[in-house]
Amino acid sequence: MWSTAAVTVAAAGLLPTLASADVFGLSDLSWTLKNQNGSIVIPGKVPSQAHLDLLEAGIITEPLLGINDFTQRWIVNDNWTYTADLTPFSANLTNDTTTLLVFYGIDTIANITVAGHPVAWVNNEFQQYVYDVTDLILAPVNNDTNLTVALESAWYYGLNVTARPDAEAPLTGDFEYPGVRQYIRKTQSDFGWDWGPAFVPSGIFKPAYLVTLTSNATNVTAPASHPLLASTGSVFIEESSLEIFRVGQTSIIRANQSADWLVNVTLAVRSVSAWGAPTITVSIPELNVTSGSLAVSPIPASTNASTFVTANFTVPNGVPELWYPANLGTPRLYNFTVTLGLDGNNTGASFTTRSGFRTIELIQTPYTQEEIDARGITPGDQWHFEVNGKAFYTLGTNIIPFDPFYARITSAQVRWVLESAVVSGQNMLRVWGGGIYQPSDELTGGYDFYSVCDELGIIAWSELIFSDALYPLNDFLLDSIDPEVRQNVRRVNRHPSNAQWAGGNEIEGIVLVVNSTFPNGTHYLDEYQTLFGEFLHDIVLEEESSVSYTDCSTTSGVLSLDPYEIRYNNKTAGFIYGNSERYNYDASQAFNYSTYPVSRFVNEFGFHSMPSFYSWEEVLLNPEDFSFNSTVVASRDHHPPAGNLTWPNPNAVQGQGQMTVAVELFLPTPNTTDTNQTFAQWCWSTQVFQSLNMVSEIAWYRRGTGLGENNLGALVWQLNDIWQGVSWSSIEYSGRWKVLQYGMTNIYSPVVIYPFWYANNETLEVLVTSDRWDTVEGTAQLTWYDWSGNELNSSTVPFEAPMLNNSVVFPATTGLDNILPAGQNASDVFLLLNVTAQVDNRTVTQEQYFTPTTLAEANLVDPAIKVTPGVDLTFTLSAQGGVAAFAWLDHPAGTVGFFQDNATGVPSNGFYLIPGIDRTLQFVLNPGLSKVANPDPADFVVRSVWNNTHL
């Protein structure tokens, strides 16, 4: 029928069309896209979404330009139909061929027809769909040879559903398109969020295929690189699951770290023939380990539904190396070859996948009295993660969707964000529950996420897609959610990077408020309990018995794991339960430690900032737009959200004002004679404040690891951006690092020094904090300078920091007279703090700064920064005048990369540049994402806080 050779993927992000002899990519067909009344008929693609095809055809401009998020709303209100002629595929079909139509994702409400025959109506973006269309293709209606996917406007569908008399009225507010998202199994932020636009896209947004099977089974001689490509001959592998855990380990029974490993494989198989004695064999070549042939249940002849077959075997403890997150060890992976044997010596399918051996457990049980007494821990429940039996400090961020249009996300873009997380010292990313289930590979998901996490050594906290709303329950919705969750849990459980499944985002707190404030509040609490405390919990653990589950991202924890009972408000005063988050937009309280949660784990905290001038250049169309409060700029501030379709956001003045006050309180107010420089400095200054605020919180939470709260986690909101606009991100849409990303690199160092300043009573305490599993020794150096760069005094303090603990290097001292160098004013000096320690057979250094007044009040001196370019995009920065607070080097437009210290190799930018202490930075270019292959060193720009008020 076709060549039996697989087509090689030519470049990252590209999918094979004809993947193998029996797997035909729908991207190989010629597609047409038209709107409801036929006034628009253009070429289409698969995978794609309507906006992207309209852009390609020149009907619209780039959706992220200007105010297109408003002017292109007409696309949301229309229905869009994708059509392709199947003749190139069907022309060579024979009567003994079975054809399966496979969609890995349709966004979202659609009618599917094949050759004029209705196939299905679908309404869940997160499900994969498989249909036997053999008879339909061979018997077209009225010579109709087309495959058609007719998509209904998700917005109008939602309005129709909520107009039903039995529809439960939503009690929670919304962002842009109001009141419908909880009724639609679709990316929740597609309808708007406070950090992004609302395009409500539609399309066949993930890869799709036609798979042909015959009763003449082929004996496979070599494993395929993916279960889909192993679907040859008579069987189709619809799903595969690989779960690795310690013998005896479950979601409620802690792993015995000396136990053997249990490897459990499950395949969902459709077959045109019945097989009475199939087997599964699993081999791990690097370990010279094989399971041998393991008998599984018979496989009937069925192509309308899958048969699940399961086998397991043990691998002795000590044979495999363990997988660790990159900041704690090596993320060791192995190749697993899974072979489905049919009757006799016939091999029906064989494929190789990657996984690793590790245990990651979320510990939620109460602290024992012995631990409370011996360690001084505040009573209550534990809430932290352990990897391979060891508690560790979780350092990381939260991620959102990488683009408003999933179909154009590439593995290269995602890998850059994940690599940026790892190189900045992060060991966990929380996959936010209002977005999308992140994919495992390009072939079925369009781009890769989890496999990259596995490879890079970063843990993923996964969530089911429910966020900031009360979800009305009915059988129709539950019947859709059930396969959605099962499919995604089964797919993800092979990834050693996956740490847990949370039921959703922030809903537990919402329902508790509703329960206490509405007369019928118990109804909503009952629905929440049914969905998150029972239904989803049971599904997740049925599909992955050893994984941890929590009902919500931010939670009060559990009363019991067996049976599973959510704690809700059943608390004892003075005890600590669950985890927490912090958002406080009163900038005057940004460094008031009494406003920070005393918590076991802080899974969200953030403050918003502007993207850089370079990002604004990508989307602003008119010179007058380049102003902090211009209509277009402010229209991209969705904090607080409009709550409806009003445009521009009438509440943006609040978000803009919060950033303005923050800058004015803590930094010189940007104001120069160059309006573009003033705008650029405003944007950058919001990032400086954001970084100062987040670094302060991270240091405080890390400090808590040695205190009664035994804090073991800090996840900043948020890592990535979905567009060029106001957000909480540390990396801009283009991949450019904000100040915060460098700030996190500094404060996520294994050993950190930080000055804790209690402004209310003028008390300073300096601690060194370590997240290592061993005692760390080193030295701390505290040096006072004036703003001209003169060293006033210095002291060196040796320290010893116990495992996951602190060491005091400057005891709490009250009163500036007792803190400042003799005869100095607070506005004239600052303290440079350095720490040097031996960690994992390498030298770790880190620095922080203490300014007795804000930089807005400091008597800064012109730093007269000189930049000297060197070879390989190195730049030596020298302060020829005074001290440059937050000396910052910008890379040119069209480049993606980060700056690293040339001496240490650690990412570095936004530091205090002191006269006589030059800093050499190297720009590490990402050539795959950069539009400029050889940037001119003359295009790199230096700035500092001084430039807020000086050219």
C-alpha cells in the first residue's frame, strides 16, 4: 500500500506524515477550512486551529498584535469546519483492511463525519478518540469521500448549555468570557485569565492518524520508537501504561527503600483477530534484565473498543541506578522494550519507551509527638515531598499554557523554558490545573513536555483540569471526565518526573467560602466532595496505585488517607495543616514578614510585572503605544480581570496602579527626557521590584525549613508567559529572562545567605540556609560600602549549616546605630553579603545585598558603567564611577539566551556592580530559537537603577 519505511522527523517540532506502512498522518491530506456561511473558504492544516489557518491565509494578522485579542472576537462567534478528501488514503484500500480513525485531541465541540456517514459528536478537548471507519470509507454516501470535522463555537455552546432551565447557576466570578467554562471540558484559560488573552480557539489541535490493520498478522522484528508506530499488522496499541514502584508501595503505604521494584505494564489493544494466549515481555537492555514471556488475558477480535492487558515483574533492588532531580543527583533513565506476543511465536507489536526508577511521595500524615519534641516542630500534619525516601526542599515555579494556540507550540520552545528552570536551580514545576494536560511526545501531543522533564531532571506536579470555579455535577459531565482522566493518568504514569495528581486549582478554598456564606452552600460543598474527594480520587488511584493525590492545589490536607477524607476546616488552633499561597498587592507590605504565611509548603506566590521593552516591540504598532499607561499597554493588564467582555479592561487601572506604587516606593521613579527610555525603565523597574519581592519570600520560606513550620517547598507563580502583556512570569513569551529569573537563580542556590530586615523595629539578622542532605561548612563575608564604592569595613564568619537547616552569621541586632558603620547615614551605604561553601565536591558562591533604606531614598552615584566586549559574546562590566544597583545587560531583539558569570558558569544579571570589582558575563545563545544567528555586540544594552532618572 505504501513504503514500509518510516518517515524520519526532519526537525524538532515537525511530525511525520506517513509514519509507517500502517499509520497514515492526517497532516498528509489536503484540508479546507470554512466558516458557517461559507464566506470564508481557505486551506487548512492538521494539527492546527482556526486562528492559525486564518493567519496563514492572510485573512487576519498575528492574533497577538496590538488589540487583536479584541478585534478578532468574531472568530470565536463563528463555527468552523475542516474538510479533507480521503481519496489519497482510500484509493488503495482493500476489502480485508480495517481502518481506524485516531484523534489525539479535538478542540472542542465537533461533529465528525466520514464519507457522508456520521461518526461521532465530541465535546472534550482532553480525550483521545478512536473510531472504526472501515465500512464508512468503503461505502460513501452520494460519492462523498471526505473526512469532515465541524466545530461549534465553544462560547455559543456554553451559552446554550447554561440557558437550560436545569443548569446550575455559577456562583464564582470569571475573567473574560463569563459563566460557561465550567460546563465545557476545554482549557479553562482559553476563556481568559488575569495573565492572558481569551481567544477561545477551535480546531484539530493535536496530531491525528488513520491506522490500517489486517488479519494477516506481521511478525515484528524490531521495536518501534512509539506505541503508535508499533501498531502494525492486526493490532493497534491505543494506550500504554508503565508504572514503576517499590513492592508493597501504594498511595497510602510508604515505600520501603530496600524493597525490589515492581514494573507494571498495561496495554489497551484493538485487534482484528482473536488471540487466546497473548504474552507481554519487558526488557531493559542497559541492565541486562528481561521479564520473560508473561501471560496476559485473551484479546478478542474487537476494533470498536480496546481490551486492556496487564503484566508485571520485579527488578531486584540495587540493580538500577535511581532517578533524581538534577539539583540532587542524576536523572537516570533506561530504555524499556515492551513486546506484545500473540499466539505461538508471532510478535504482534513491540516498542521502546524511556523511564526510570524512583519513588516520589507526598507526605501528608501528622508529625509524631517524638518529632515535635525532638525538632521543635509546630504540631499538625506534614506536607512535603520525598524522593527515594528522603525529604527535600522543593524549589520551583508554576507553568501555564505556552501559547494561546496549542497547535503552534514547539518542543524547542518548551525545552528552552524547562532548561531555563533547571539551570536556575529549580527542581519542580507545577502544571497548573486551568490549562492543558501537558503532552509526552510530539507524535501524539504535538510537542514534548514530560519526557523532557524526565531527561532534564525536573519534577512535575500534575493537575487535573479544573480551576477557580464550582463545577456542577451531572452524569453527562462525569461520563466525559472519566475517560479524560483515565487516559491522561495512564499516559503520564511512565514518567519518573511526575510527582502527584492534584484534583484542580484553588477550588477547595472557594467552596469553603461558598459553604459558609450562601444559604445553600452545603450543596456546593457536597458536589465538591463528590467530584474531588471521591470520583477523581478513585479514578486516579485505580489507574496508578502508587501515585499521590490531593483534592486541590492549595489544601488544608487530609484527615485520613485510608479512607480518603479531606480535612476542610477540621483544624486545631495553633496547628499547621496542608499548604498555602500568598498574593498581597499592597506593595508597602512586600517585605513585611508578618504577612508571609507560616506554612509547610507555599505552592503559589507572586507579584505582576511588565514585559521588557523588547517584548512590547513585538506587538505594539504605533509610537504613542509605547507608554506605561497607554490604552494598548493597559488593555493587556487583565489584573483584576474585567469579569466579562468589556474592553479595554476597566479594572486594569488597579493592576497598573499596584505596579506603579511598588516602583515609586522602592526605586527611583522613572522619568527622563527620552520617552522610550522612560517606558523601558518603567517596564524593567516593575521586574526589579517583582524580583526583590519574590526573592524575599523565597528566602523566608527556605528559612522556615529549620523552624517550627519545617517549610519544605516554595513554588513561585509563574514561570512562563502566554503572550506579551502584564503577568507574574519570570520568562517572557519570546523566551527572554526577566529580572526575576536571575533572582531565582541566585536564591535557589544550594546554599544561600540572606539579610532579614524587620523594618518595624530596625532589626537585622543574617542567616545562611542550606538545602543539602549533608552538613555544609563555609564562610560568610559581610562588607559595607558607600555608594561611591568605598569599602567601609568587612568581616568574615565561618559557619556550619546542618542538613536542611540554617546557620546564623549575624545575630539579630536592633537599631541602625548598632548596625551601620560608625558615622554613616542609612541612605549612603549598603551591605554586600557573600557566602562560599563546598557542596557536592564543588565550590558554591552566592551574594545578596542589604540597603538600610529603599533605593528610592538612597544617595546613588553615577556608576558610569563601561562595557568591554570580548570573544564569544563575553562582556566585561566595569563601574567607572559609583556603585551600579542592579547592573543589567540586555541582549538584542530577535535573540534568545541568558547571561552567565564567566568565572562560575552560573546565570547572572541584575547585580550590584562595585568599582574595582569588574564582572564578565557571557551570553549563552539559543541558536534554534534566535532569529539573529550572530548578534552584534554593539546591540547589547546596559542599564541600572541610575538610568531611571538619567540618560
